[in-house]
Amino acid sequence: MLQNKIAIVTGGSRGIGKAIVLELASMGADVAFNYLKSKDAAEAVKQEVESMGRKALIFKADVKRLVDVKKMIENIKEELGGLDIVVNNAGIIRDKALILMEEQDWEDVILTNLSGAFNVVRTAITGFMKQKHGNIINITSVAGVKGASRQVNYSASKAGIIGLTKALAKEVGSYNIRVNAIAPGYVDTDMMKGLKDLHRDELIKRIPLKRFGTAKEVARLTAFLASNRSRYITGQVILIDGGLAM
Ligand code: NAP
């Protein structure tokens, strides 16, 4: 489905990003990805991609820093020969009630989740427009659609991603560039590890399918949006949440 396509996935060392890297590679893509701290984990993902017979490139690059992102994308084009698919996945949480939220908690989350995605699309878009094709998939969240308590910073960043997705889809559709967002509900990754068992059980009661999602399930949806099978879909926010947001 993605034979000889070249993709970048931000935050590919762990969790959903790692699953996306592996899924895209299993569909035939060469994949570049970055990480912030988890060097060993990133090396292990790279080896898994290579064991599938695909090329992998890894970068220690902070999505908050436009210079890092520019260097990374230049490098990908030189080493892999182009760029077709962008997956903006890197994200963080700093959950707190607003009354306790520090300016730093707000800034870290907005700069990573929202400005990070801007930095990547801003850098990739010129090449996509010149080549007259490109595919951008942004990982948002149910929190960005519905809002989540103790997540004013995170919900705002993820709602911002939805605005970015829709605006950009309108702006560049005529260049054969598609832009979509995926909004997961609760997915079992390190991000969810802080949850106490009791809280987790309470959350599960609210999910019609009565379980958290898996990173692989999100990765499969990403691969569908990255492929030609979804070629008439753009500007959409697709929820993958076991029915949570209904
Ligand atoms: P995770 O397990 O905490 O992994 C986060 C990934 O992002 C890691 O690879 C991390 O790199 C990378 N990262 C963080 N800050 C970065 C930065 N400044 N520059 C580059 N890379 C950075 O999180 P996850 O659960 O897989 O979440 C992935 C995405 O899905 C996020 O956007 C999240 O908001 C969204 N999401 C998650 C859930 C959920 O329930 N898990 C639900 C809805 C949406 P290091 O390994 O180096 O730290």
C-alpha cells in the first residue's frame, strides 16, 4: 500500500509513534523519525524497520525548535530521496487544574504539541507543493474535540491541531495535498501509565467498547489515511476512541 513512499513520524521512539513507524514500514514505506530523550528505544525501532527490509533514519530533534526540524527534513530528503508523508505525533501532557497550572506547563504543551506540528508542516509544505502531492496526518485527541478537565493546556493544543488541519486542507487541496487528523481516546502507552487503577476502571466504564485502545489500532488508521485508499478524504478529524466521545 505504501511501497517506496517516504515518511516522517515525529516522536517515533515509543507508544503510538513507534507503532505508526512500524506499520508504515510494514506497508512498504521508508521511515524517518525523531525522539527527544529515548535514544536506545529509537535505535531498537530503527532495527525493527530495517529487519523488514525498509530504510530507517533516526534523529534526536526537538519538534519545538524550527532549526532542528529544518535540519532533519533536509537530511531526510538527501538520505532517502524525498518526502511523501508527514505524521505529526510527538506530544506531551502536563495535567493540572487550571488554578495550579504554571505558565511553563502551558508553554511546554503548546510549544510541543501545536508549534511542533506547525514547525514540521511549515518546513515540509514547500516541497509538497512543488511535487504536487503530499499527505499530512496530525495526531490530535478526543480532548481536543470535547475538552478534558485538568487538561486546559493539552485540550487547547489538540483543538489547535484540528484548526491547523482544516485550514491547511483547504489551503493546499488544489496541490493534491491531503491533511487529516486522528483523534484517539485512551490508548495504552507510557502517557497513560500515571493513571491509578481505580481511575482507569472508572474511565473504562465510560467507554462503550469497555477497554482502552492499542497503539497498533491507531497505527492502522494512520496507514489507511497515508495510503491511496483514502484518496478522497481530506480535512477530516477521525475519532478512534471505542465510542468514548459519542
Ligand atoms: P508517549 O508514549 O509519551 O510518546 C511520546 C513520543 O513523543 C515519544 O517518542 C517522545 O520522545 C516524543 N516527544 C515528546 N516530546 C518531543 C519533542 N519535543 N520533540 C520530539 N519528540 C518528542 O505518548 P503517546 O501516548 O504515544 O502519544 C502520542 C501522540 O498521541 C501524542 O500526540 C498524544 O497527545 C496523542 N494521544 C495519545 C493518547 C493516549 O491515550 N496515549 C490519546 C490521545 C492522543 P522520547 O521517547 O524521546 O521522550
